[in-house]
Amino acid sequence: MIYMGDEYGHTKGGNNNTYCHDNYINYFRWDKKEEASSDFFRFCCLITKFRHECESLGLNDFPTSERLQWHGHSPGLPDWSDTSRFVAFTLIDSVKRELYIAFNSSHLPVTVTLPDRPGYRWEPLVDTSKPAPFDFFTDDMPERDVALKQYAHFLDAHLYPMLSYSSIILLLCPGDGDGDGDGA
């Protein structure tokens, strides 16, 4: 959950129940937001923009099985047990094609197997375990191609490594998906 002020590190001194404080604890510090120009603020702006671009992230009804598939460490095999600390799903989107979204709330890293989509490939958009600006891939990100190549051997094998306490969003993009990069 993100609260007003989180984008510039407004901790409220650790007080999570500040409704009765009419003082600096609750005031939004516009000067701090401007001086911070933080990576978290950048991330918040990008993820908010992405959410508005995806029609499937703003549905009025719960998505049906035609649009939503649940996954675990392997496609189509979610683990709903009490001990599971991982959940993933794919979501069909009329604007972005298909999204793969996963959350690893374990203290252990995992390598997930991605759904195979012949003729397409998965491309990272968000990985919260990475430092900025590599936590959110944009077209104008410095060294974007180099960063994408670092993922290539995993993605070519339909795998993705996730660190502990992280989340990812992958986009389905046109491509051959066989790893040779020839598009055929």
C-alpha cells in the first residue's frame, strides 16, 4: 500500500495512525518531494502511467478464465497452500497483449517457468529487485539493450529469476521465442 508522502520518504516517524495530528507529521512536504526527485517517485509515476495504459488493470468486473490464468513456479500450477509465498498470473490485455505478473514474498529467491507462447517472447517491464532505473524498463532508459541482453538466456528458456521479496511484470512481445533472434 502506498500513502501520500511515500514518494519522497515521508515516514511519519513510524506512526501509522496519525489522523489526530494537525502538525508536521501529517503535512505533505512539497519542498521535500521536489528536492528528493527520488527513484521511488519516478517508479510511482511510471507504474501509475502503465496502469492507466492497461485496460485489463481497470476492469469493472472480476476477470474470467478467458482473460486470467493463475500460475505458481510453473505455468498453470498455482500453490494455494498456507506455506506458499509465491503467486503469479497472466492477464490478457487489449492494449498490451498479455501481462505476466508475479510476487515472491519469500525470503528465498526462485526461478519461475514462464508460460510458453509460440511466436512471442516475454520481455521484462518491472522488476522491483533491481536498482533504479532498471526496476522499470522504459524506451529511453540508459543501457536498455545491455540490460535486456542480461535477461535473454533466461527468457529464451522461458525462465525468470526472482529475488526474495520482489515482484515482476513481463510483457508479451512479438518474436519467435526460440532464442535465436531471427524472428522466424
